[in-house]
Amino acid sequence: MNIYDIARESGVSISTVSRVMNGHTNVSAEKRNKVLSVLAKNNYVSSGIAKSLVLRSTNTVGILTVDIRHLHYANIAYTIEQEMSLRGYNVILCNTGEHDEEKAKYIKVLAEKQVDGMILVGSILSTPLIHDAIKRYFPSKPVVMFNSNFKLPNVYDICSNESAGIKLAIDHLVERGYSKIVLVIDYRTWVAEDKIERYKRGLAEHGLPWSKDSIIRVSSGFENGQNAAQVLLQRGIAFDSIIGCDDVTAIGMVKEFAAHGLRIPDDVGIIGFNNSVFSQVSTPPLTVVDNKSSTVGTSLARLLTDVLQGRDVPHSTSVYPELVIRGSV
């Protein structure tokens, strides 16, 4: 059924049908009811494609994240979706995986879907291939990035100052009497490298040494946390405390150390990152750097909406973490 069929069955003009379907008020109640009755009787669903061609907007945005199973990314993506929905936008969520070619493919798909804008969640999306894909497929539409930024005129970013979180963690550990602090890091991204540099500076500020053995690289996840703990124990690396790359990885270390008879926090102090629900149900509850995922998600949605609505906004914004002290340190 098209607009001509609706007009004919309703006994009104095409322009009247158009005004009713687009919510205009300059239509009499009698004619409006006739049109609405025909629409309801025929279970009519308007063509979003046709409407978008007229309005030059689909009221749809895309979200890209590498792994929606990662709780930090999942919480941010969920908050973005909820916030964009409140603002009248539909959301297409893309779970890209870690391969750059797949990430670029999804950017092309979102461009083909004619989304109004796009949000990229995670520093792992900050690669040359993604930069080129945005230039090619999103040359002018707004792109908002979390923990990533490309110096393009249509790209905006919100960054969690995770190096500040490293400083909070080190300062707290030193205050509690720990001096052999290990850093467990995951993805090889600019954020991870920034954490490493702040870790080195943080130790130096307290007159503490570091070595290449005190920086352990693993993929994030519970089993990888267990593996990191095994590496520390098997290599005989001197340590009394650990800053984990995320909560789940840190909890994997907690469990592995406990299996070897080490007490948390008496023998080993552990600090996680992200403040997920798992950090609260761990035994003991995990002290964490809270990256404020809900605040980040809300801010990303607000930023994209502001750009879409023509407001003047800064291209770069920072969110500062807090330390949540529980039982693991």
C-alpha cells in the first residue's frame, strides 16, 4: 500500500495523507481519523528509506566495538543505545572482532545503511586502516570515538585518562606499603603504551625500580589472568602487588594466587580496571580504577547528538577515573 492507495481509500487528498503521516497539526480531526483508520486497518508501516531520502536522515546511528562480551565495552555500548533511543535515534550495533579488515567492512556497511553518524568504542579501533575507512566511507558525517582519535574534521573523541588511573593505583599501593608493583597489560594500543609510560614514571616518582619482567602482556580475560599469575610464579619474578588491565583478568590472578596458597591482600595486593560487577562479587572484593563506563556512554551519545543537531562542541574531551577501594588492597 502506498500513499495513493491510502488517499483513495480515505477519501482525502495525497497532501492530507502526507501531513497526517508526518505529524502535522493543520489537518481536521475528521480527515485525520479517516487516514489513521485506513492505516490501522491495513497494518501500514511507513517506508523509512523513502522518508530518509526526503529528510536526508535515517535517524539511525552505528556503534562499533571489537568484542561485546568485554564488560567495559558492553556497558558503554548499552548506555549509548539507551541514550540514543531517548533522543529519538535507532542504533545498529556492530561486533567487529579484532581483525582490521572486519572492522573496516562494518564501517562500509554502516555507510551503505546511510546512518547519520557513528560511534567507535575502544582504543583498539585506532588503526591506520580504520582511519582510511572513515576517510573513504564517512568523509563528512560525524564520527565519535572513545579512547581513540584521528585528526579529521568530522571526528570527535572522548578519552578516559587511564594514565591518571595508573597513578591513582600506584599511589595507593605505595601508601599501603607495597613496593614491588607489576603491571599486567593487554592490547597493544596507544592507551596501553600510555599506561606503561605512566607506570614507569609513577614508580620513579616513588623511587621504585621497574624492569621488563615487571610488565606482563596478556590478552584480557579470566584464563589469561590465571596465565599471568603463573608466569609471575614460574619465572620467580619479585612482586608483592599487581595492577591488572581489567577486572576479569585481575580476578583470574586472584583465583590463581589463592590456588597456590597466597593470601589477598596480605601476600599480594591486586587492583583491577573498569569497576565491573565482577569486581564486587570477587573474593575478596576487588579494589579498582573506575573508568566510569556509564558516564562515558552517556557522554558519547550526547556528543554525537550535539554534532548532529549542529551545536558547537569540542573535538576532544577527557573523563577522569576514580579509585574504588575494596578488599584486595
